[in-house]
Amino acid sequence: MNRENMDENSEVIDLREVAKHLWKKKNLFYIVWGVTFVISCFIIFPIPRTYQADVTVAPESSEAQGGSLSSIASSFGFNLGNTTTSDAFYPDIYPEVMASNEFIANLLKVNVETLDGTVKTDYFNYLASHQKSTFYMVPINWTKRQLRKLTEGDKSMYVGKGGGDEGFSTFLMSEHQQMIFEIVRNNVVCGVDKKTGIITINVTDQDPLVCASIADSARVHLQDFITRYRTNKARVDYEYYLKLTNEAKAEYEASMKAYAAYCDSHLNTILQTELSKRDELENDLSMKSTTYNTMNTQLVAAKAKIQECTPAFSLLQGPTVPIKPTGPKRMIFVAGMLFLATIGTIIYVFRKDILNHMLGTKQVKS
């Protein structure tokens, strides 16, 4: 397209001339599209497919009854749960809880199995040794592993394949472990609806069965964490009263044995001193019995308090083994690359006209 085809005093562009000029360059577009298609397929198709599994849970609210202000605020998308309850772990921080090292360490000990049954191990070893990668990343990953062996040596804090209690040290982790922890943080995502308080756990993984298994395990671990926190004070009270009850029972049994032994050894006695001793033992036995009964009553009440504080969870949507992969979006990627290649080629074709137009505009402004 020549500059004579454009009116120097206007910004009107003749689209027919543009189309004719582009049609003349159709062979260039065919070459660019072909090369772009091949390169795009070379990049995107070797990337392993990933699957997603979702779990939706509705926990019991810990807010006080009659929280009308909180209800009104929730209708506008605000959560005032932390202002109406003394609960430090309100739903808004559940995502931070799931992203903590302690939570991830427990999740990495879960035993998983791939859909084809070829891999049966814990989640840590699955992520560390059984992940598919693109062939052009193999030499890069191999180089990283060799460098890691040279720099870390035997500093790895993960021992064995069973995922035992001594398998992880969240205080001192190797670089490889930190990388695995970051992978879990990216793969296991927790979201909370501020209006309803519904918890959604989304897990992404290369194997559909592992994906669903980890989603369910994450739900169980989060429910256990919430339950432990909500019942912590009640459980401490229960352990305290259990200790007092056992002590009171031991003292009561000792007092009862002493009273029975004294009575057996002083039958038909008429001496006042012996009668006074018997009365003293009887009073002590009565006191020990009262104390034991009181502590036992408190123990039963503390045990009931644990059940009262235990939150209820409603599983709205359980994990399902996904059938279709969710990524990568191969066709969208290829189409996007072709679109960008087309735009770039058009700019290349009209590069001189665009440059001349820009220079001409600058001269007019000056």
C-alpha cells in the first residue's frame, strides 16, 4: 500500500486497499501460520494434562445467636464473624491454615494411588518422583537434580517412604522440600464464600484418582483441624477433671480400705477412743466419697462439653474422580498463538507505512 492512497489531511484508511495489499502477501501469512502452528504444537502438546477435583463443605457457624448485624453485613458481601465470636479461626483464614507448613506436611504423608495402579506411595514421593514433564525440560530437570545432590548432600529431612511422624521437619527443610511444599500450595487451593461461609477445596493434579484422593484428604484434615481447635479447651478441661477424678478415686478407695480394716479389727469395742477413731475414719470416708462423686460428675460434664463443642460439617459436594482434563487448553493456546502471529505479520507488512505515518504526525505537531 502506497502512501499516495491515503489522504494526508485525514485519518481515513481505505480498507479495500489494505485488503488488496494483504492478499498480495498471502504466501507470507501461509508460511507464518504454518511455522506458528508447528511451534505451538511443539510447545503445548508435550505438556502433561492436569485434572481438577472440588470439594464443598458447609461448617457449623460459631457465631452467637441473634447476630443480626452480621447477617445484614453478609448480604452485602462482608463478614463480621470475628466481631461476634471469640473464635480466632474464623472461616476467612482457613486458606492460610491450609497453606501452612504443618498442614501441608500432614497432607504429604497421605498414601495415594494412580488411576492405572502403577504407582502406590505417599503424596510426597508421588510429587517428587512420579510427575510427568515435557521432554524439552528433561535436561533442565536433570541438571537441577545433580546440582541439588552436590549442594544438599544428606541434608534431606525426609526419610523413608512411609510418611511417618519423623518424615518431615518444617523447621529445617531442604530446597527440594520447599519446592514440593510450593507445588502443594499451588495445587491445593481453599476458598471461602464470605456471604455463606461455604468452604470450597480445589485440587489440581496430573492423575485423576490422586486428584480426588487429595481433595478428600484435604477436607478431612481441615475438618480435623477445626474440630481440634474448637474442642481444645473442652479437651483440656476433660483431661484435668480426669486426673482429679482418678486421684479422688484412689483416695476414696484407700480411705474405704482403712475404714473397713479398722472396723474388722475392732469388733464389739466399747472404748470411747476406739469409737472416736472409727468415727474419724467414717467421716474421712464420707468426705472422700463426696469428693469422688463431685469429680466424677464434673468429668461427665466435661466429656459432654467436648461433644457440644464439636462442630458439624455438611458435605455439599464430595470429591469425584474427573474424567476430562482441565488443562492445558491446547486448542485455545494454538488459536491464540495464530492470532498473535497474524497481528504481528500485519504490523510487519505495514511497518513502513506505520513508521512514516508516525513520523509525519510528529512533524505536523512540531
